[in-house]
Amino acid sequence: MQEEFEIQDRDGHHMVYCRKRNLEILVTERFDIPAYPEHFQLVFARIDWQNHPPVRHLKDDVIVCFGVCDYDQIEYEPYFKHLLVSNAIGEYMAQQWCLAADELIYSPAYQKNFIDSMSLDPDQMTPELLAYVSRDPAEEPLDFYTWKEKYLKPFLN
């Protein structure tokens, strides 16, 4: 799933967008994991200062906080929303820090809405996703959205 991510400066912080999917992520950088309301959907990327020569002068781990905005507005198969956010975080870390995080920490609300939505229980999958996972990947190695466009769009019109 190739998505296009855009990073913009906004009043002292960054925003990561995937406009095609209505994904918005607020990014801040700090030296600790802040106290936050339990309903916030956050991912914390920890950069261990000892592992990366460019940040050794800081003498503290850097915490990059990613706050996912408007979960319900993201136009993406629920099963794949975590992958979309992970790819956005990876893109941000590569562009802004030129390294990968040493550890990712997920808030309970994020885990509930994103990671817990990845259940392989057929009762929790959408009909489209159930059909997709039951295909033969050797014959159809397409990603979900390409497959959906090719096979389901004719039936939905």
C-alpha cells in the first residue's frame, strides 16, 4: 500500500497528512512521555541518544509524540489503519530524523482503536476484507485497495 504523506510546519510543531485517506497526525518532540488524557490516540517514538551519534550531544532520549487526529474520519479499511499510521510515522522519522525509532510505545486508546482492530476473527472483519484474505495470494498478490478496485468496484456500481 503506497500512500503519499506530506509533512508541514504548523506554529512550532509538525503535522503529517495523508490527504487521500483523511489522516492527520500532530507531531511534537520532547524528552519525556507526557501525562495525557486516556482517550488520546498517541504513539511515542523513542530515540535512544546512546545509539545514534547525531543525537549523542543531547544526553537524553528524544521522544517524538504522534497524536492521531479524528480516528473516525480516516478513510481506510479498519484492519489496515494501524499500518497506515505506522507508515506515516516511519516516513516522518526518515525525513525529519534520518533514522528509525528505537522503540514505539502506544497509548491505551491507540491500541484499542488501531491495534485491536486488526483481529483475524472473521466476525470482526468487513465483508470486503474477509473476501480479500480468503483469496489465493500466489494468484492475486495485489494489495487490498488495488484488489478491491479491480474485483469489487464492478459489483458496487
